Amino acid sequence: MLETLHMLADGFSVAMTPMNLGLVLFGCFAGTLIGALPGIGPINGVAILLPIAYSLRFPPESALILLAGIYYGAEYGGRISSILLNVPGDAGAVMTTMDGNPLAKQGQAGRALSLSAVASFFGGTLAVVLMTLFGPLLARFAISFGPAEYVALMVFAFATLSSLVGRNSTKTIIGALLGLMIASVGVDANTGVNRFTFGIPDLFSGIDFLVVVIGLFGIAELLALVEGMATDTLVVRAIDKTFVSWKDLIAVRWTLVRSSLIGFIVGVLPGTGASVASAVSYGTEKRLAGASGTFGQGDIRGLAAPESANNASAGGAMVPMLTLGIPGSGTTAILLGALLMFNVQPGPMLFSQHPEIAWGLIASMYIGNIALLVINLPLVGLFARMLTIPHKYLIPVIAVLTFIGTYSVVGNSFDLFMMLGLGVFGWFLRKLDFSLAPVILGVVLGGLFEDNLRRALSMSGGDWTILFESVSSLALYAIAIAVLFLPLLMSRRQKRQASDLGEE
């Protein structure tokens, strides 16, 4: 422990140099602005600025500190459009729309944005503390997860879907199935069979996840706004002066702890990411809240849970990258590439051969979390004023940002038409009172589930018992069964007790 604290102190001496301190502050601010643009997200923000960081000939530790600051900043920035416009900046922000946007519609955008900033700070900071103390140990745990364990993890994530949103479980299941169908579009990598491509070459590689998110949320929200203008039912909201209170923070204190731990553990597992972490934490909190919750209608626990979880997962994803050289997410894969560009090999020897890089990065993450809080809390009022912009100006601006953000990533005009088609489909689903979150999560989890199921069966020669051999898998299946059936059993027990009391 003393050695760890000594190395961390050396890391702070690297991170606190004037240049590195300026880079982390700039990275957090620039990342916030980049993340606020619909469709860009942290992975694309880091990818866009990586060539700039390399061309400026920064030392490796300085370049990585800058890119990590952009990563953290973009993680928070994506929540701005999610809360204010109901347009998630990236996959991890989908669950934020569930209660963040209803709060904004209730005239509490400032409260939602400031709570989001505090929850993100808490999740990110707890993740860095856990990474400092238990990084190598957790990395060994992550590497023990094989395809069979990932299948069990996806089953658990699917089990949480039943309680995620809405009061109609049938519509939730239908939405998830629609997401699974979208995830299966394209050429099967193992058999070469075309699935739902209808002979269209542009669909052979599948539908880009960004196109699905922006179409179902961004374009659908635009169509809903246009419909409101046409029917004269839109309301121009007053300037929002709400802010998070101590009462709010006390009410969500255990939500922050639980969700941050869930987010960190899920983030440590390579290939999962913020979308899975935020979905699992949201479902967990909704289950625990029970009848006392107003999830989907502006419950602050429903906002704090995914916000703390996705920032904690960002920190967790750093663990396997630094200690094993295995990227824990798409963004850390780019950070891994940045290290290789500087001829630095991530892995077990990184902490001994290049301690200034490893510990300097960890120390900069402590600073970056504080910087994000200091930068964003004073800007809450300015962000909230976006809701007062007349819709006749706001709608074209959102449309332009949406199309530019999407095209800058996919670079294919066909995907823009696909995005429009999905937007119309999403607007139609909203008219039928479907929640769009299960659709998006079906897309995310469907691909992960199929890939890992195929790997597991390939390893076992088609023997399905491989899915139930490890203790980790059995534990996850048991938790999934408990998530599905315990609420039903408890509900029946409560009804039985109530009927017994009535008879007495």
C-alpha cells in the first residue's frame, strides 16, 4: 500500500507540471463540447484528436493525459444533449434520457444537469480510487472471463430489461426483440449468409450503431417537435434556475455507491462498456426502488444511476488496458493505439518500465474528475437556457448537428437515409407508447451475446454444457433468475398478507 501511494505521488508530480495540467484541463473542456454534439461521442472525439496529439510531438505521458481528458469530458458532454434534447450523445447516454429528459420537461433541467455532473464526478473518482488500489487484481479477474461467462453476463443484462422502462412488460420485450433483429442485419461472419439485407450491398456490413441511436432518438425527437409545432401543442419553457440540492444528494447517496461499483466492475470486463453498465445499474435501482420509484417520469435515482455507472465504467475500462494491454472499450482501444504509436507497449511491464506514463495517467484522472465538476457546474445555467430557444430555430440546429455528426463518422449517404427511416419508425413506436431504450439495448446486447455464444460453442465443439461449467456463469444465471422471479414472489406474498389482514 505504501509503495502504491508513493508511486501515485510520483504520478501527481508528472500530472501537475504546467503543460500536463493545461492539457488535462483543455481535454476535459474540449471533450465536453465534443460530447455535446449528437453522434460524436467519446470514441470518435478521441479518434479525431489523436492525429493532432501525435503531430504536436507531445511526450507519451502528455499525449495520453490529453486524450484521457477528452475521453472523460466527452463522457459527460453526451449527457447534455440527452437531458436537454432527448438525443443521446453516445450509447452510454441512452439510459440518461429515461429520467433526465422528463426532468428537463418539468422545468428542472438545471437540477438534472448539476446532478449529472455530481454523479459523474462520484463514479469517475471512485473508479480511479479502485483502479489505484486493486487494478492488477481486477485485471486478473477480467482475464478469467471467457466467452461462456460473457454469455451469462448478457443473460443477466437481458433479465434486467424486464424492469427497465414502462409499465407494459410486453412492449418492453417487443422492443428488445426489434433491437435483436436490427443487430442481426448483415452478412453472418461464420457462415457468409446474408441476413435481412434484401440484396442491398450497403447492408452487408450491418447497420451502424450510431445510425440506430441517432435515428431512433434524434430524428424521432425532431419529428415529435415538428408535430408539436404543427398542432400548436409545444410549450416554450421559462428560464430554468433549478440546481441540485443537498437533499437530492442524500437521497441518491446509496444509488451512487451501488451504480459506481456496478459500472466499474462491468467496465473492467473487456468489450462491455458504458451501455451495458448504465443499463444494469438502472435496472438494479428500479428493482430496489419498487413501488416508491417514479422511474421514467423524472426520478433522480434513475438519472444518478446511469450517470455514475457510465463514468465508473470508463475508469474500469482503463484497468485491462494498462495492466494487460487489452482494451476494455472502443475508446481505450484507441488509447492503446496511441501508446503503440509512441512505441510504448501496454501490459504488466508498463508500470515498471514507464511509471511516468501509467501513474501520470492515473493521477491526471483524479485531476480530470475535479476539473469536469469545476468546469461544468458553473455552466449549468447556460446549458439550461438552450431550452428557451424558439423551436423554429432549435429544430434546424439539431437537425444539422445530427446529420453532420453522423456523416462525419459513417461517411456514407445511404446511412443517412437509413437514419431517416429509423427516425420515422422510432416516431411511430413513440406514438404507440413504446419506449425506445429496450430497442437500443437489444442492439447492443444482441451483438455481444451472439459473438460470445458462437465463440463458446466453437471452443466446446458445439457442446452447450460449456455455458454452465464455471462458478461465475452459474452465479450470474442465479442472479438473473432472482431478478426475474423474486419481485413476482414478493408481490404475491404481499397480496397474501394483505388478504389475510383483511379477513381478520
